[in-house]
Amino acid sequence: MTDSSVSSRKVLSKIATNRLQKELTEWQINPPSGFTHKVTDNLQRWVIEVNGAQGTIYDNEKYQLQVDFPENYPMEAPQVIFLHPAPLHPHIYSNGHICLDILYDSWSPAMTVGSICISILSMLSSSTAKERPEDNDRYVKNCRNGRSPKETRWWFHDDKV
Amino acid sequence: MRCFQELKILFVIYRWHAVVSWTWDAHDETCGICRMAFDGCCPYYKLPGDDCPLIWGACNHAFHLHCIMKWVNSQIPQAHCPMCRRE
């Protein structure tokens, strides 16, 4: 994965560090089911393993999410992408970028890594077809210079999957 | 009778300490933005209480004043409640 995220370049503010430490402690006590946080000493980048939920088309599959926190988290959303290989899903591009409103326009500072994980698992679980978004090739080509998904102007039009 | 008078002077209060407790009357215990206790203070201030008040929105969700102001000011022109998205 390219070190693309603009957000990970600046160090976390004290406030962001405090909150992330609280989230990490909370996660260790009560992790969202289906997710494993890969332990590192880097508070600013979390790598999380996602297990496809039972009874869905991703059952028994494992994927990895990379979460990069901006300096002023939680006032700004973290950058969340799937590491290669990204699951085949109508809202997930082959470069790992995820079209999900809460990661961009609909972010709220009351959300947490845990709640993001649950939204992503729910998005995966409601999918009925393993396919890429229609504009996958065009979008991925436009991101070749290592653009962050947070710089994309997303258009959220499909609330079924 | 003499005994009783002696007893009376046995109780002399030299000093006393008043102990008062207070708490914010919010539905939650922690601020949804910074995740710190309401009875503590937000990360921007050092002293809980009047220096770091809570504020309730029209939707009745409470936050530390400093936390919600930071969010509202970053969401111009229209900010929504972090908990329920109400304007």
C-alpha cells in the first residue's frame, strides 16, 4: 500500500491521542465481534482484521482494514481503506477505497473505530453480489498518484447495499 | 445535675470540614465527543465544573461546551448533533 494518506503525516494532537487511547482500551475490553486489532505501537494507524459474517457471501473470508487518524480526530474522520486484496463489493474499489457516507460527509465525532467497523461489516453483509463498482477502472486510474479517498467527492446514491 | 453540666462542656468543636458533592445531571456519563467523564472536564480545560460546562442541544443530547463548539465551528454553515444528526 502506498503511504498515501495526507492525514497520517501530522502527529496526533493531545486530544486525539487521549481519545484514541480510550478507544483502544475500550476495544481491548470489548472488541466488536468479527474484528481483530493487530497490535502495534502506532496509535495513529490501526490495522484491523475483518472476518466475513456467517451466512453472508463473505463467510470465512478475512480482509484487512487500515485506519489512519488525522491530527484533529475526532473532529475529522479517519481515513479507512481495505488493504490488498479488497473484498469484491459494489461499493469497494479494487484499490481498497470504500464508498460509505459516514467516512466522509456524514462523519460525526461521536463515531468510533468500533462503530465504523460495524458499519463496514453491515455493508459487506447486505451485499448479494461479489462485484466491483461500475466505475472501478476509471476511479482507480484517477487515484494512481496516491490520492486519499477523503479527497474524492463521493456521490452516495445507493442505500441498499 | 452536676454530671450533666460536665458532659455539656465535653463537646467542643475545634474545627470542621464541609464536604459537598456535585454532579452533572446528564443522561450519559461521558461526553460523546471526547469520551471523557462529564463530571471531569473536556481535554481543553483543566478544571471541571463551571469552567467546563455542559450544554444541551434541542434534541437533549449533552456535550462539554468546548467539545461541541469545536465541532460546530468546523461544520459551517450547518452543524448537526453528533449523536442524532439533528440540526
